[in-house]
Amino acid sequence: MNNRKKETDPRIVRTRQLLKEAFVELLQEWELEKLTVNQLAKNATINRVTFYLHYKDISDMLDKMADEMILEISAILGEPETNQKPNDVENMKTLERFLEHIAQNGKFYKTVLATRRIPIFKERLLNFLTEWLITRIESRGSDSFVQKAGIQQEIFLWYDAAAILGTIEAWLRNDMPYTPAFLARQFYLIHKRGLAE
């Protein structure tokens, strides 16, 4: 009960958000390896002690920020339906919500995925997308496009998860020239072969 209250405490949420924003700002000028807790605390307008109430060190902060990123994305994408044929409109809306989340947090994602390419964020997102795709494919069983076409599932997963992430990175690097709705439609047209059949 105490743990839950601690996580929902608005002061904790606010402090972590300040640290996240300071982290992204500092990475515009500094390499990750050169960042210090003092710099982060100063830019976040908090003191070092407050930083250490939330994180052990910068590595711990990155780990927890990556966990939060996956929790947010997981909440948006949800669990794939396991006992019904996917609905085209629902698939499009899910992709659109995912891309809207990326766009709304564009500065963060552009920094950690596209410009600074901080490995922990890319690895966590790639692992999450791979697991999410596995669930979608397996939920379709023998009706899956992957099964019907005789594609080795592992190869399909390597390809598809990397293609999704690579496209998002390129979209961010190019300052998101397409709306989330348009990009979702393009993703859907590309992925329909394996996700919706």
C-alpha cells in the first residue's frame, strides 16, 4: 500500500519528469558518459539529495526511464486479441495511438532513439516489439500469414521489429514529416500481410 502511494505521489511524478526533461536537454550538448548527477540535479532545479531519493545513479535512472517507456507503450498497444480475427480499423487506431505517443514525446524519443541512440532504450523497445509481435503471430496460430507463407518465425520477428523501430527512428530524425495518422496507415499497409491476416 505504501509502495503504491509512493508511485502515485504527484511530487515524485513531477520530480522524475523534471529529471527526464533535464536529461534530454543536457544530451543536446553533452555525451551521455560526461553527464553528472550534479548537472542533472541543477538543470532539473532539484538538489543532489533529491536525485538520490529517486535513483542510485545515472545508470539506475536510465534503467527506470526505460521501464517507464515500456509501461507507457504497453498500455497504449495493449495485449493482442487472441480469440478473434483482427479488425482493420482497430489495428489502424492502435498504430496511430502508438505513433501519437511517440510524437507527443518527440523530443525524448528523438534524443534517446534517433540522435544519441542510447542502447538501453533501443534494446528495450526492440525486445518489447518482438514480444508483442510474437503474441500477435501465435494468437493467429495456423491462420497466421507467417505460418501460411512458410516463413521462419524468428526471421520474420527480426525483420519486422527492426523495420518498425528503424522507421520510427528515421521519422524522428527527419522531424516527423508525416502525421501519426498517415504513418500509421503506411505501417498498416506494410504490415497487413503479417499482422492482419
